[in-house]
Amino acid sequence: MRLSRYFLPTLKEVPKEAEIASHRLMLRAGMIRQESAGIYSWLPLGYSVLKKIEIIVRREQDRAGFVEMLMPTIQPADLWRFSGRYDDYGKEMLRIQDRHQNEMLYGPTNEEMITNLFKATARSYRDVPKRLYHIQWKFRDELRPRFGVMRGREFLMKDAYSFDYDVAGARRSYYRQFIAYLRIFSSFGLKAIPMIADTGPIGGDLSHEFLVLANTGESSIFCDKALIGQSIPGDNIDYEREDLEELAKAWTGKYAATEEKHDPYQFESEVSPDHRLTARGIEVGHIFYFGSKYSEPMRAFLQTREKGQVPLQMGSYGIGISRLIGAIIEVFHDESGIIWPESVAPFHVGIINLKQGDTGVDSLCERLYAQCLSTGIEVLYDDTGERAGSKFKNMDLIGLPWQLIVGPNGLSSNLVEFKHRLTGAIELLSPESAINKLVHGR
Amino acid sequence: MRLSRYFLPTLKEVPKEAEIASHRLMLRAGMIRQESAGIYSWLPLGYSVLKKIEIIVRREQDRAGFVEMLMPTIQPADLWRFSGRYDDYGKEMLRIQDRHQNEMLYGPTNEEMITNLFKATARSYRDVPKRLYHIQWKFRDELRPRFGVMRGREFLMKDAYSFDYDVAGARRSYYRQFIAYLRIFSSFGLKAIPMIADTGPIGGDLSHEFLVLANTGESSIFCDKALIGQSIPGDNIDYEREDLEELAKAWTGKYAATEEKHDPYQFESEVSPDHRLTARGIEVGHIFYFGSKYSEPMRAFLQTREKGQVPLQMGSYGIGISRLIGAIIEVFHDESGIIWPESVAPFHVGIINLKQGDTGVDSLCERLYAQCLSTGIEVLYDDTGERAGSKFKNMDLIGLPWQLIVGPNGLSSNLVEFKHRLTGAIELLSPESAINKLVHGR
């Protein structure tokens, strides 16, 4: 992509309302723009990251045996009256009347709708297990939206739902997501720790939230340090055959709690002093096993061989996709800007033309740009007339993993600067070696 | 995908409220489910088609030089007061009050928001041309939603916007989309004809709608038959260099009009009798050049060298993505069900196991299934315990382009039935030749 054709309205001023790094950087880097309180447009750079996260989440949900579908944003209020949750959400629920005065709402989550949908199609224990997910915009009318996409009102969420006829099956579905979540967060280079959690308005009796370690996190966390280095199940994981609950014990068997659940006595008795970690964390995912909380009131029953009609055993599993971008930036940035992990970087390399209009520099840049495109390297070419200093600053700000800096000095000795955004290290390389490194040596 | 793990709640009964083929078939094939009037859940089969259409639209928008972003679904009402359109939409606009009694709405389109967003970043003629698009859910509170996804209330739309500083540039942007639209619709095997159109509530003075020929279409169309066979610009189209308005003349130079714009006298004088086509059509896309209709009232101006401050010259370009699925089905179906064009088929082949539980049949099916997966053929394997007749009916109903039918009779002579859904033709092939045909011979 040529920057001159792209739409990247970076900001020089730090907006006053932005209190945390990710919010400031997303605004400065031209990733998002606020349209009203807690409601954002995702500009091309931000949307590109959002899509990359979606792709990884989708890949891992598919791998874990969940099937994608899509529910609408607008739901009938009556659904929520059946479940008894219509009043639970209070003013956070955006309530709407349509032209016929039907009461509707903008879905903050989808347990009711999916239960209702599923019960219309399933009659017998043979119709389960089923596991579904969708990635859809949700709305929570926060009293004071803030922290940018970390606590917005309109936000993108992956929510998955599992349907089984007994507790054992439901637990197997639950631990599929437990393992899938570990894999998802580690794909972004995040260290996410699962912690026993309260179930809040979703309900149920088994729940973990996944917290990412970050100094600016909203929650205090207390855990066994060993959880940080724990190795994550690899691509060869077999969700059908392995005992996932057993596998999860490497995490669930060690102490980890947020402030609300923290028990100092247990912490000290279970965790040796040199293993006690106290830190800040950001919640990025939450999984729930809630059994028949929705299926009983909503009359979603299955016929079984031995027990007659039983209510569906359900779980739900959420990841805040838009929020996750904030969390990734909180972890990966420095004073110059964002430092994207390769897996979600909007482009892998930025080409900086230091002397736009100079025939030699222009033509080398064009050649490098064409080579990136033809070898499948995602590239942003700064072909604008801005001065060098401003190009450097912007490229650092938007945080692409690599930079190719092309100027008249290097050109005379056939060299370009190859810069690693994370370390700041710069190598002088021939254009060919630089491309080679991008293709093979990253 | 194994059908036993998929979620495909097909219906035997034709729902009463479904008046047209696409609506009936989408409900019967388990593609969608109505959640409230005109609001649908997209079940896995339907969602898979929706995603494939999105991918093709995205590819062609990128190729035409438009950059993807995403605007939110909820907009502030004030934006629409600035443009003067707040009242134009009447009751079709879903108006919402948030918890602080701010007036909001669920966006039916995005001209206001993008104009406002763009004007905050662009100052000079050097900041244009810019061309942006997004694919987002919209809402129009139709008085009587009907025809399934063809006239729903919550619907998925691709809308693009172009920004130029003069009319010549704006026309070039307009004809980029004109050509891109021809390419998009032809990717789905549709014959879409561009017709001069009224601009309606969007406004402006140059506009084409694209209509797909279908007997069940809502509009009468009158055109020169030559438009049907016109060859579409290929993948080598160069949107930067070619004179696209000139290229478009192959279409714009021939008579084509919907009922509202039809002039029988002109039709008869311009089109020879054997070239006159009168038919029915479904609108699938609409493009508008509206100049400064939004930029003037919203004060979106650019500094130019010669004319001082001038208002942005804009266009907008819509495709109803969810509606398009209805149109595709209206064109591609028979009395047994849907017949997907290969480009958007949810799977390319369905494997039918005629005797689930028979060791030989099961193991051949498993082998074919594994070969499809390893060669990248998207496959749905009916591994359920349903009887053969019901499996045949369902597979025809959901309309995958190819079927592999495996039963004990064929097995004894190492043959499977290879069925083409469109023609109904069945070949008896060895399993190896069948896979070979799927990989190479389609």
C-alpha cells in the first residue's frame, strides 16, 4: 500500500481525554476516531489489526471444533424476559422501540438468542454436542465510557456457546475453550493467565477469566510465577482425543486469583515465597459453564435414553476482540509508539523514502515496494512529500515490525537501512539482502 | 466438515410467510432463521456464503483502489441534522436514546459520518483523491419487512465513498466503481445491467443501479439485448491507467432503463426490434455521484491552488451483501433446491454415506473426506444416520456444486457416484478419479 493512497490521519497532539497509552496511541496512530462517547470508527490501520485478530480467533475456534455463524445485533426484549435477565443489565442495556412500538434492544451478549434458536432445532441427546460461535458487534451503554476501545460502548466480541446433554460433556466443551484461549492469546505474544472467576450476570458455577499481564492493567492479580512460563499446547493439539481437563490442570492446579477472589492465607500456604507474583492484569477473555441457567427458564430440553427430558447443559465463552487491541498495545509499546507483534501487525514492513523526487531513491523504493508485493510481504510505502524527521516519527508511531529506509547516501553504496522497530537495531544491507531477510530471515 | 458436528437445521415444511423462492429455500436449507420481523440469524451454511461474498467484494474493492475501514452501527442524530437528512428517512430510521438521553440512530447509510470524519483530516487538494469503503450492518425499519433477506431490516451492506476536489476526479472515482461492480456481479455468475437511476434520498446528478435479471425480480426493465452478452473487463484491468469512463461506454451507450426511467419512444427509436429486451430484475447495487450535496452543508472544504476553498466532490457506492444472496438464489435454483455458483458455494462437494455403520462404506467415505481436506477441497460429509432418501433430498436442497455418493453396491466394484448438482448428471468413477476431478477437472 502506498501511503499517498492510504488513509492514515495521524495526530501530533495527544488528545486530552486519553488517559492510558493504548487509547493515546490508537488515536495518534490514526487507528480509530471517536464518533460519540465510547463509539469508534476503525480507520484503515486499526481495522487491519482488527481483521488479523479476527482471523486468528476464527482459526483457533474452528480448530477447537466450534462452528461459525452470526446472530443479529438487534434482539427482541421478550427473549430477555423469558430468561429473567431483562432487568439485570439495567441502564447498560440499550433499549429501543421500533416503528410498531415493539420493544427491542442492542444485544450486549447472546445467551438468550442462541438458547432459543437451538431449542427450536434440537430434540434429543443425539442432536448434541453442538458448539457454535459468532463474531459480532455488541453494545453496553457504559455510564462513563473511557480508555478508548478498552471500555467502549459499541465493541466487537467473539462469543461461543456449547450445548451438551450432561455435565461431563459440558465440561469437555468448557475445557476445549480453556485450551483454545491459551493458544489464542499466546498467538499475539501475550501472557494470559486463567483465573477462577465470579460469574456475574452470566451466571453458573465454573468460570475462568483470562488476564494479560500489563502494568496499566485494571485488576490486581496474585499468582504462582510458574504460570508465566508454562508452555502452551502446540498446533498438534487434538481436541477430539485429548483429555483437555487434565491438560488444563497445569494451569488450574496452581494459584491464580484477581483481587476479588484473592485469599492471602491460601496464597502464602500454596505458593513458595520466591514463586509469589503480584502484578496488574487486563481481562481479555471470560469463559462460563452455567449448566441449565438459561435452558430451564427457556424450556430448552432434550430427550435422553435414561433420564427422560433434561435441560440443555450450556457454556458461553467470550473474547473482546476490539478490547484485545488495547491490551496488546498496553503490553507492546514504548515512548515512540506501538510495537506490533508480527502476527497482528497491519503491515510487516514500512519503506521510508527519504528524498521523494530524487530519481535514484524513488526508483529503488519502487523496486523494493514491487518486490515486497510480489513476494507476499505486506508493505506500507511512505511515498509522501513529508520531511524525513516526520516520516521516521510516524513510522515508529504506527509500529510496523520492520522498516526499510532508503536515502541518497546509502544509495551511492547500494545500501539501505533495515531497522527492527522493537530493538531499534539498524543494519546496513544491500536491497537484495534486505528483501531476503524479510522473506526468509524474520 | 462432518454434518454430525455441523449445525444445519433444515426444514421439511415450507414456511407460510415465505413468498419467494430465495426466502423459502434459505429457511428450508437452514441458512437463516428469523429472530424478529426482518431480522435474521445467519446459521453456519448461510454465514459461510455471506463470508464468501464479502471476500470477493473486498478483493474487487481493493483492486479498484478503495481502502477498507469500519464505521460503527450507532450514529449521533446531530450528524444527520447538519446534513439536513434527519427527517428524510422518516420512520425507516431506527431512532434511539441512550442512557443520557442523547439522540442516536442505527445507521441506514454513512454519508454524513464519513464526510464528517474525512473533513477533520483533509485540508488541501493534495489530501485527495481518497477512496474508502466498509462492510457493516445497517438498519432500515421497513414498514413491512418481507422476502427474507431481500427486504430485511438489519442487513449487511458494502458502502464506499470517494473524495475528490474537482468534477473530473470525482467522475474517475465513480467509473472505478462502475467497472468494479460489473466485475463483482459477474464473479457470482450474475448478469447485472447498469441502468441510469434516480438518486432518491442520497441525492446527486449521476447514478446507476445494477439490476440482475431474474424472473421474480421486483422491477421491470427495458434494455438492449446486447448488454447481456457484453464481455466484462478481466483481471488485468488497470484502474490507475485506463480511461474507465470510456470503457464504461460499452454499457452506458446502450439503452437500459427500469420502469421509472423508461421512455418507450426512445427505446423504440434507439433499439432495433430484435434487440429489445423486456424482463424482470433485482436491484443489487447502486452508485451515486452527488458532488457537494453533503460537503457544502457539512462545511467540508479543501484549499485548491486556483479556486481557493472548494467543497469536496463526493460519491457513494453501495452493494447489499445480504440481499445479494437472495438474488443469487433467485437466479440459481430448481424445484429441488439451491444450485450454488462455485465462487460462493458454502462447500464444493458433499459426500453422502448411504450406509452409515457399514465398515467398507464408512472407511471409503472417511478416506474421501480426508483426501478432500488434504487437497484443500471444501467438503461437507453427511455422516449422519439418516436414511438415503433424506440425505439425497437435503444435499440437493443445500445445493453444493458436486456430490460424491458412496454405497455398498458401488463399493463392490470400487466405484462412487459423482453427481453434478446443476445438470443432475451422474458419473460412475473410481474414488481416485473422483478426487482427481474435484481437484483438477472442475
